[in-house]
Amino acid sequence: MANTFLATAAFGLEGVVAGELKRMGLPAKAENGGARFEGTFLDAFRANLHLRTADRVLLVLAEREAVTFEDLFQLVGSVAWERLLTRDAAIHVSGKCVRSRLMSVRDCQAVSKKAIVRRMMERLGVSVVNDRARVTLDMSGEALNRRGYRTWNGEAPLRETLAAALVDLSPWRPGMPLYDPCCGTGTLLIEAAFKATSRAPGLTRSFACESYP
């Protein structure tokens, strides 16, 4: 069954993430905040496991214009939560508002929680951009930069997803020497080693989607 997913990314890296997805055989299109792709739940797990430059993988559950809180309430309530969640699941609603008439993130969270409280859920993200609301289910859990190999951050750590993007955007390719004259905790070199050995960056960690019923 095909679903719509969004691999979120830092500003400016949307195209890099879309390129990663395409190399995985997943048709993807870059958009503000990430790259959208169609696929199965197995594809979403593969994306979590292999994406090196994305922040999270979200399942898009519903999306349409919402200019009032009633619009948002109806949109969130239109999702068949009972097919996704157990009765005892906890509710955690996160959100953001960008150039939207619904500018109060706290109120958007409260309205969304009211709309789903009787169906329950583990992790829900609600975003409103340019008056278009999107209801998503977090498939990743902790951000994808949490590879699991770091035991010490140092004074000014480079985020792993950004380091992977810098490696991708550089002229370096596997088989070539790679020098990092500003090496601190070795993030650039580690991410390059992952790329050179085709090692999945999420190999030693778990994802939220693994615990969904």
C-alpha cells in the first residue's frame, strides 16, 4: 500500500535528501522543509535506516487548508486513529506555525489533542505553513542524526546529518584521500567512512515505527 511520507531536512538540504531517496529507488520531490516521497511502510523503515542527511521521516496522514481552529479540528479528527493506535497509547503533540493565520503553536497543539484524545497516539506532529495544515505521524522517534556511535559531544560538535551533507556536496568520493585539518570529534571522517563502506547510519539504533501496532 502506497503512503505519502516527508523526510524533513535542514534549510538548504532538501535537494540533497531528495537525491538520497532517489538513489534508494524512491521517487522523491524536494519541498520547503524536506523531501516528499511515496512508498510502503517498509520504504519508510528503509529511509530511516539509510538516510544520512534527513532529520526525520514523517507519515503524512492528512493535509489541506486550515485558516481557523475549527478547520484544524476537523482535519485532525478526520484521521482514522483507531487503525493506527492502541487504546492505551500516550498522546504527544508537537507543532510549528510558519506564515499562517494560525500562529499560536500551543493552541494548535491543544486543538489537535482534543480532536484525537479518544483514539490516542504515541507521536503526532502538526504543522501549519501558509495556511496549509499537515498532520503527520513521526516514524523516526529521536532525530536521525542520533546515530548511536557518539559517546562524547565535545565543545562544538558538528551535527551528523550536516556533516554527511558536507561530505556529499564536497568533491570527495570513496577511494580518494580525505583530510580534515579541523578534526575535533571526527564527525566528518566518520560520516565519510559510512559513505565509503555503504554502512547504514541507523544500523545500531531503533526507530519509533518499530513499536507502532
